[in-house]
Amino acid sequence: MSVRVKCPRCKGKAIITNSNDLAKDIKDVFYKELYVQCVEKDGCGARAVFGMEFKHYINPPQSDVYDMARALVNQQNELDLKR
């Protein structure tokens, strides 16, 4: 994953210096604290903590789509057999 971060104070370039995975022990949850520092040439030098989270998929992974399709086909086949 590539992330560009701007300093919240001067809007200059900032870099991520460290991170903490706050949800590492929770299945299917992604939340990190990102420690950033302003490195703009004439920037303010501020340091800040950003939060990064996963919200939802725009397109689910292909394997999930195939699994959903297989389940629908199997369900339809079971309904057809009951008739």
C-alpha cells in the first residue's frame, strides 16, 4: 500500500516514521496509528498521529466472488432437486 501524507499544519510533505497496529489480534479488522513528521524544506517540523482504517470493499476479492457464485449455484441445484 502506498500512502502520501501531508502535514496537517503547513500542508507540506510529511513522512511516516512509525506505526502501531491497534487491531492486530482482531480478525478482519484493520486500524493503525501512523506517526508522521513534516519534512517540507521550509516546513514547520510538526509531528502528528494519524489514524488509518479499513472501511469496506469497493470490489470484493475475486475468491470471495467465486465462493458466493458457487454457493448460489449449489443453493439453486438443491432447490431444483426438491421439486
